[in-house]
Amino acid sequence: MDNFNVIYKILKRLEKAMDYEEFDMEQISAESLGINENKWCKIMEMLAQNSYIQGVSVKYSIDGNVLISTSNPRITLKGLEYLNENSFMKKAANAAKGIKDMIPKL
């Protein structure tokens, strides 16, 4: 699965979780996203370091592995902006594809 699709899914699920008091981490687990644990840790690390999510602690083991622990993960304003921009770009791309499909090939 494309990394940006995984990022979008994580942020979208955290956005939906804003309506609830508690968040089930299983919704954004490596298994539910269809990726391996190593990739999940690295994506969560990037999201936390770039301030797209909060409530995630990133630590590093002596051998350089990324260790992720969570306590009430949530999306930030920056994460919401990412979703908004990504949604707009998807709509624009779909519109462009629709226009392209309507133009007869020469």
C-alpha cells in the first residue's frame, strides 16, 4: 500500500475519533492498515515529528529501532489541514481525469 494512502487513512480515522471520548488503537494498527509493524512505526514517527498527530511518544532503542507508545492519540490542526488539502487534490485529479476521458482521442 502506498505510504500516502496509509497516512491519509490514519489521519482520517483520527479525525473521525474526535467525536468520541476514547479511541481504539486497533483502528490504526499495522494489521488493520495492511502494513508491517516496522513501516507502521516509521510512519507514526513521521506523523508525530511533523506535528500531524499528538499523544504519540517516539523513542529509539540502542540498535536504532523506533519504539512507539501511545496515550490518547489525536489529530492536530496541521493534520486536519493535510486532510483538507489532500481531499481537494483528489477531487481536482478526479475532475481532470473525467475531462480527459471525455475528450476524444485523435
